[in-house]
Amino acid sequence: MYRSKAFKAYVTGFVLSLISTLIAWSVVNAHVTSGHRRYSHLFINVLVLSLAILQLVVQLIFFLHLGREKKPRWNLQALLAAVGIIIILVVGSIWIMNNLNYSMMNMVPTQEDQPF
Amino acid sequence: MTKVSPMHKEIDEETATSLLGFWVYMMTDCILFASLFAVFIVLKNNTAGGRNGAELFSLPFVLMQTLILLTSSFTSGLAMLAAQRSRIKDTFIWLGATGVLGASFLALEINEFAKLDHSGSSWRTSGFLSSYFTLVGTHGLHITVGLLWLGGILVYIYKKGLNETSVKRLTMFSIFWHFLDVVWIFIFSVVYLLGVI
């Protein structure tokens, strides 16, 4: 068991996940301990989210064996459908709520605007 | 295990169908978590004058939680490997490790929730905290259910040994546990890491 390919895949996935977790954590920790000045927010957002997605892919391949599935790859198809719904749900919510916030900012009622 | 009889093949197909069904359930669970993430991201800045993530979360604490859950995801995979190779002793060791790590994770989370509540940051305080407790609490509830399920599987294997049913259940459990770790990675990144910057 401890010499099989499957075991090596698990160890590889575990090590890669550990590395990506520690990189993301150290960058944020360094930023916070430097008084929130070390990196730009955009850089941290992009880095942390990319590492999370990288780790998702690593675990799908090495822990959930998505790459070794035989055709017609139902698991992959179900996953892709779910990813589609998730992207619409999350990006759509952020988009429409930001728009709403933006529109509300321009609609601060003044004395003249109020009908009564 | 390698006997190829028509009977055996049929059972294998049935197992494969159950596993696919469980996988599809996991996908719907991911959509549930995605909607909770969407709510959290939208409400993240609505602290209603209360404390925000930067004031509430501790980075070393959440790193410890993450490493514990990641390791338990790894050990649950090893338990499945051992069960597929009919190594009952290794199965018990790795499943036991998964259970202990999962329980430690849950204990840390309950402790954190209690601390937040005591310091006056309950789920009633603000939109930010309502969505935080709902998202992280739903994950914690899944972990709790997973631990009970794990206990059931341990009892079953202890009584009946490693047969086709126990391997099937263990495989489903390890899919469930791996996905809970994947969801936690996103909680770790979006709620905690991006919450304190």
C-alpha cells in the first residue's frame, strides 16, 4: 500500500496543498504584521484566490482522482455544471449588489427630492 | 476481489452508480456553500459599527485549524486506500486519525464561536457576523455529521469486516471529507485571509 502509485498521489497532493496554504498564509501574515503596508490589496486578493483555486485543482486531481476517471467522465461533467452555476451565483451576486450600492450612493435623498 | 463473474460485475456497476449519485449530491452541497459565500461577500463590510474581521480573527489560530483539517483529509484518503486493499488494521489507524483530527478541528471552531459570542460579537450583531456564522457554522455542521457518520462506519467495519458495503461507504465518506476540506480552503482564503487585510 505504501509503495503504490495511489499512495504517492496522496502524498504529492498533501505536500502541494501544504505549500500553497503556507505561502498564502505567510504573505497575509507579513502584510498584517507590517501594519497593512507591505503589499497592495489587489496583489493579495489575486494571490490568495489563485492559490485557493490551485489547491482546489490539486485536491481534485490527487485526492479525488478526477483525472483517472474513464469516459464518459460523468463526475467531471457534473463538476463542470456545478462550477458554471457557482460562477453565475457568486459573480452575479457580487456584480448586482455592487451596482445596487453604487446606484444607492447617487440617490441620497435631499430636501428638494423628498416628495412629502 | 479480482474474480470476474457476471454477478460481481453487476454489483460493481451498482457501486459505481451509488458513488456517482453521491458525487452529484456533493455538487449540490457545493452550490449551497457557494450561495452562502455570495451572501458573505456581499455583507462583508456591513459591520453596523461593530468589529470587523481584522479585529476579530487570529491568523495563527486559523492556520492551525486549516492544517488539522488538511491532514485529516489526507488520512481519510489513506483509510480508503487501506480498505480497498483489505488492510483492516491500517484502515482503523487512518480512520481513527481522521476522527481525532476532525474532532479537534470542531472543538477549535466551537471554542472560537463561544469566544466571539462572549466578546459581544454574536450572529445578531451585524450583517457581517450573521453571514459569517451561517457560512462557517454550516461547514461545522457538515463536519459534525461527518464525524457521526465516521463513527457509524467504524462500528460497521468492526462488526462486519471489510466487505464491499464497507468499502463503498468508506469511499463515499472520503469524498465527503475531501470536499469539506476544499470548502474550508475557500473559507480560510475568503473569510479569514482576505478578511484581515
